[in-house]
Amino acid sequence: MPLSILVIGSRGRMGQLACQAIDADPSMQLVGRVDKDDDLAQCLKQSQADVAVDLTHAKLAATHAELIIDAGCRPVIGTSGLTEQSVRAIQDHCMQQHRGGIIVPNFSLGAVLAMQCAKLISQHFQHAEIIEYHHAEKQDSPSGTAIKTAEMLQNVVEYAPPHSETINGARGAVHQNVPIHSLRVPGIAAKQDVVFGHPGESLTISHNVIDRQAYMPGLLLACRAVMNLNECVYGLEHILPDLQAPSN
Amino acid sequence: MPLSILVIGSRGRMGQLACQAIDADPSMQLVGRVDKDDDLAQCLKQSQADVAVDLTHAKLAATHAELIIDAGCRPVIGTSGLTEQSVRAIQDHCMQQHRGGIIVPNFSLGAVLAMQCAKLISQHFQHAEIIEYHHAEKQDSPSGTAIKTAEMLQNVVEYAPPHSETINGARGAVHQNVPIHSLRVPGIAAKQDVVFGHPGESLTISHNVIDRQAYMPGLLLACRAVMNLNECVYGLEHILPDLQAPSN
Amino acid sequence: MPLSILVIGSRGRMGQLACQAIDADPSMQLVGRVDKDDDLAQCLKQSQADVAVDLTHAKLAATHAELIIDAGCRPVIGTSGLTEQSVRAIQDHCMQQHRGGIIVPNFSLGAVLAMQCAKLISQHFQHAEIIEYHHAEKQDSPSGTAIKTAEMLQNVVEYAPPHSETINGARGAVHQNVPIHSLRVPGIAAKQDVVFGHPGESLTISHNVIDRQAYMPGLLLACRAVMNLNECVYGLEHILPDLQAPSN
Amino acid sequence: MPLSILVIGSRGRMGQLACQAIDADPSMQLVGRVDKDDDLAQCLKQSQADVAVDLTHAKLAATHAELIIDAGCRPVIGTSGLTEQSVRAIQDHCMQQHRGGIIVPNFSLGAVLAMQCAKLISQHFQHAEIIEYHHAEKQDSPSGTAIKTAEMLQNVVEYAPPHSETINGARGAVHQNVPIHSLRVPGIAAKQDVVFGHPGESLTISHNVIDRQAYMPGLLLACRAVMNLNECVYGLEHILPDLQAPSN
């Protein structure tokens, strides 16, 4: 029997793509679309969905998750920027009901794999810098992904110190010994290079997203994986089996 | 007490660098240099070295290893291109004497880590291509590292088939479903990109060697690790602890 | 007075974008949209457009251009793959009527500039290779742009010959001494690297298109420039003033 | 008759390479090597060299150039960091004697071509950022080449403003509307990317030096070209014929 899925925020750009991707997957069935004017609790009740994917806003995540869990359904929260408080509220609620859930700030499998590779390499290369390229509309810098990546690196030591700058900012934004350089360039959607150096050699992990299609495989994977959980996990890496076990 | 090390082939380019690197490491002591005109058996006996690093030729590897093992010393064989027969002979000899040994076709930590990352990613991205760049003097193509990398990738499926070429060779050398593209460019020493693609995103592992210094950390690591082995392993990956165990 | 423009093939993906871009430009006015079921001759007569942009098919280009010229309008032919015969027919017709026209196989300013830069560099670097990356649906390889780029390079000499391949195709498709390597990767739309090497240094021109928006500035430029021509030129480079001054 | 050349600073790393390169060129003859303890005036007199290449220090450049010119020889000053005053003194002295001379802060042909390409592209792409990578020993940032490159770009407008930084320095060092990002990475010798963006496309010029060999073709070219000058020029671009024709 196919997995029955409800999409919340189905008219947004991510929502439309998600509906198409679920429709195209023979192991899944799209049993409902929920948007602003709809009553989520009622939709959950009527559809009897196994999984509800929330693609609306971080602010609504905790409220939506509660309704989803109480309806006997499993939440896949696909918004970024949740407060720690919201994350904990959702996790507590899942725990109480012994219900699977997953919060995914970034559905891209490539982004998760890039971070895991960077973490692995950082155990052997003591110097790393991050270059992140985004479209010009992005307001803040560095990106959340760059900051999270810097925090995952281990054993990295500070290198050429920033006081040698003849123009301020040349050596980037240093976070946990990792300089981060943010480019805002029209014509590039979202790209991140993590550059590691040793005397004589360098090693770069480069991840490049050009289209929201990139997020669909991770979204479908989350829908499937949430059925086998009995708690709420945070981050796609928790449901990729080989990232938890030996890679060779 | 420092680890005592003998370098065989000490006058070659790798040999000179190895002697410098060992000299500069306070936990090691260079107790002998052996070259063409020297008697290896006698040097081993006189030096009482813990470890002997062979940087001569693949053809000499098995003979040298036997002398090293019989002298109660541990071989670090740092030449590439050994036949399977030579590898097995060395491993058998180590086994009989319960002696540690290691054969390392490529001492670069970056190369090993790049391959491990590529292997990890290949479990989630079904399409991969390899671009390898080498200096113009390199005779054969594709490189041995590119072929070995292609063989480590898993789940990769063939993509756009080569019969659509209007000029032969455009789609590269296909090995185990992975197209390999070999550039021979003056001004590039040794570089390899492994490019993975998904709809909407791509992920690239790029490794770049510009100087033989790149091989020294792996060489020193092999010297240390061989003391704790009681068999002979093939490849630097076997002595990097985190590559054998969960990375998170 | 704004430039009045007619778009032929207005419902296609390029056509829709072109109509939006013209609408958004205060110096231009969109005076008509022509599609399959419309009568082009009549639309040209009614609209009295200054310029007609044809975004349909290479096969229709010559016929459309003739109707456009005969109506006193100027053709901007924005399709690729025209036969030499079609190109000449359009140019002859423009010549006879002393009418401006332009045939543009690739509206991307970046692509034109990348080729001009590659041409300039080729006067000083004797070895070059091209890597072109396209999405997986692209049928033929190498790409037309890669072949045209190879033909623009000067003084390039053949390097490591292809007979050293242990797997056929490793050294790519050699065209006019330039090896071309074609990658077909989901997640990359259209990218081209031209790699030049000298002993000790390399220089790479990398052009990356991720969205059809890339073609709009060149399209608007062609509409403006065609008003000042009295013959039909082929290629966007002819209307970029600084590229006409002898760069060689 | 071969061109006779004197090398000043022949024992330094650049000097040794220069002597080898001159020796290997059949159209040239190395007629003298001058170092610290030698008397330059006397060496110039004895050797009767056509050209003297100075590879010592910026501080000595003006004094050396004066001696060279007064001896009837032509100076090729191959040091960087000359003050404006020194440059003018050398140019005045050449002018008075109607003597050719050239001051070359960077002998790399690739660096000159990269800057010329960047200048050309900047006429059509309004947004540019520079990433420069250097080895970890480099003290100052941004590099002189990055600053000079930013100054050559035209029509570039400021983009996402730096006040959106959540960590200081993320958006780099902004110089003439061009953000410059400086990486200091062991394992990279000297690399510079100039990244241009348009909606939908990006164009990158990437120059990578891995060895001082990169400077020899430019050095030999300067020795030849200085014979045909009757004034002193600054920068390799002035003797590359195709770069003098107006590219804008």
C-alpha cells in the first residue's frame, strides 16, 4: 500500500514541486493539499495521511507539528530558521506520543554529504576556509550553511591572522578558526566550496545548487524514513544509514 | 625513545624529502641512508632500524621487503606499480613472521580522503564523471588513480551513452559506468575532480597536488602505524582510524 | 519614441521570457506576439514593428526572415543550427534591401566574451583543452559552442597524443589540436571551461549558464543594434563595439 | 648574432632559473652573472651586454638601472614593490638617453592576460568579485595583484552592501566596488579567480601559478622587446602587441 502524504503549503514554489514529486513516485500517494485558507486539523482528519510535509514558515512549525502529531500523523518539517524552543517543543511532543518526526532545514542530499565529507577531511587537514556564493538577493552573510559547516570541522587551527589586512575584511569572517568568504553574485544560485590545505596539496568540496529540484530526493527520503522513527530527529544526516555506520 | 628509520633510495627526489621530513620530526631518528651502491642487508643489520622506507622501484620492492623483514625490521614500501604477485609475496612474508608492513602506492592523505569521500557520495548520487589533469610528460591515460577511483564508486549507472559522439572520444573513457576525462596540461602537476550530479545540484571533490611535500605527512604516518601492525596492509586508508570506523 | 518589437514564437520558453524582458525595458515596446496559428505577414503589416525577433526553429528562419525584410522590418534570428545555405539566403536578402539583420546562435554575452578571451589567450599559450558540461538530455557531443571555441583558438599545438590511451576516449575528442571533453551531468545546465597551460602556470576561462535569463541582455542588445546595421551579421560579437576593435 | 644578456642577482631562486632559461634559448647568450660581491659597473663594461636583467630588490632598482643605462645597456627590472619615485627616476633616465627599458612587477604572461580579459568582461558584466588564494607565508592581504585587478575593472557597481554581515569580514575587502576575498592556504602557491555575474550566468577567469617556471617566458620576451623600445615602459602588457591594439 502506498504511503499517503499531505502537503501543507502546496501552492508555494517548494509545495508545487513537492506535490509533483510525490505524484510521480509510485510508492507514494498525495492525499491532500493544505494552504492558508484551509483548516489543517480537519484536513488531517479527513485524509488520514501517514505523513504531513510542512513547507510553510518556521513560525508555524511548532503549531502545525502539534496538530499533525495529535491527528496520529507524522510530521516532516521542511522549513529553516526554527528557534531552539520550537525544535524542542516538537521533539518533546513526538517523544510523548512515541511518534516519528523529522525537522529538515535543508533537504539537499548534496549539502548533507558535502558537510559529512568536510568533517571527515578536517580530521587530517588542519587548515580550512569556506567560500559561499549566493544570488544577490540574499540579505545576510555568511550563510547559515557556511556557519554550520564551520562548526562541524574538527582539529582546524587558525592560520594567517586577520591583522595583516591592508583593507578590512580581506581575510573574511572567522568562525571557529575557519575564515568564511561570502560572495553575492547574480547568476549563481547557491554554491559552497570548503577548501582544505596541507603543504603541497589542497582538497576542495564544492556543492552547487541551481534548481529547487535538488530538494526533492531528500524530501521523499524523509517521508519514507519518518515511518520507522519513534522520536523526532533534526537534520537529514540522521536518516542516511551510511552516515551513521562505517563507510567502508 | 624515537622511532629509528632507514631510507632506501635516499638520493632520489622523494628520498631527499623523506630524509628531511624524518630529521625534522622529533619523534623519529634517521639512522641510515641506502642507495644503489650500498649493501642493503648490511645497512639493515648495522642500523638496527625499526622501520625501512623503500622509495626505489616497484621491481625491487619484493626483494627489498624480504631483506627488511628477515632483518627484523618493518617495511614501508612507497613505490607504485607493484604487480599483484609482488604484493602477495610481501604480504605472505609478513604473515609468516607476524611482522607489520605497509605498501603505499600514493602517500597523499588528500588522495585517500578524496577517494573515501567519493565512495560515500556515490551511495546517493547515481551519476559521476572523473576529470584528471596531469603535466604533459605523463605518458598513459587515464591515470591509475582515476581508474582506482572509478572502481570504488558504487551504485553509479551509465548515463548519456557514448554513441552520440560527433567526434570520437568526446564522452571520455568509460570505466565501470564512470566516464574518465584525461587532460595533459603543462602548468598543472596532478589534479583530479570527481563530479557527481543529481537533478538540480552537483557535488565535486577536487584534489590538487602541486609539490612532493604533499607526500610527507602520509609517509611519516605510515612509519608510525607500521609498528602496531602484525600483517602487511595495502593502501594508506587502512591506517587512518576514522576511515574504518563511523565518521559520526 | 520606443523601439517597436514583434516576437515570433512568443509562447515558447524563450519567447515568454523575451516578451517579459521587452515589456520591462522602457526604451522598447512589444507590439505583437506571433505563434503557430497566426499569419506572420499580416502581423508584420498590422504591427509596423521596427524589429521582429524569431525564436521558433532553424528550419523556418530563412522563410521568416524573408517575410520580415519584405515587410520593411528588421530580423533578429535567435535560433541555432541554421545551415550555411539559410544564413547566406538571409544575408543576401538583407543586402539587396540594404536592411539590417542579425543571426544569433547564442544570445549569452558571457559565451561571446568567453570565446573572445580564449582567442586572446591562445596567442600566448600554446596548449589548450576544453571541458564542456551539459545536462543529461543533451544528445550530441561535443557541443556546438565547444567546437566553435576550438576553431577560434590560434597557435595551439597538439600535445600528448591520444595513442597513449589505455582506455579509448580518455584524451577526449581532438578538434584542431584542441582536446574537447564532454560531461553529461544532471544538475549542471550548461558550463564550459577552456584550460590553457604553460610550464608553471595555467589559465582557465569558465562560463556557466544556469537559467535562460542569461539570454535576455544579449537579445535586447541585438534588437537595438540591428537598427544601425545595413547588412545582416552573424554572431553577437559583431555588435559588441569593443570586440570589433582589433584584439589581434 | 644572439642577444647578449647579463643577470643581476643570479644566485637567487629567480636568478638561477633565469640563467637556465637564457642558456636554453638559442637566440640568447648569457654573458655575465652579477651578485652581491661583484662590481656591477665593471661587469657591465666587461660584458658589453645588450640587456641587463635585475632580479635583486626594489630598493636597488633605480641605482642599478642608472648604471645599466649609463653603460649603454638596456634594463629589464624584474622586481615588484618599486615606489612611484623610483619608477619615474628610471623612466626619466631612459628618456634622456633615448634608451629602451622595462619594469616588470610580474613576469607571468598568464597574470597579464587574466587582467586584460577581466578588463574586457567588465565592460559588459556589472558585478565582479575577486578571490585570491596564496600560500600561508604571505603576510599581507589583499594581494597587490588583486588590488591592481580591481582597479582595472570598469563599469562595476556595488552590489549587496557589507552592512548585512552577521560576522564582520564576510563580504570581503571592498575596493572600487569590487569585493576581494583573500585565502591563505598551505598547498596553494598563487591563484586568483575573478568572478563576474549576470542574471542567469557567471563568467570566471582563473589564474594559477604553481612554479617559478611560469615567469620565464615573460622574462625572455621582455629581454627581446626592450631592444625595440626607446623609452621605459611599466608592465608586461606594453610589450604584448595584441594587447596594445585598443581592446576598448
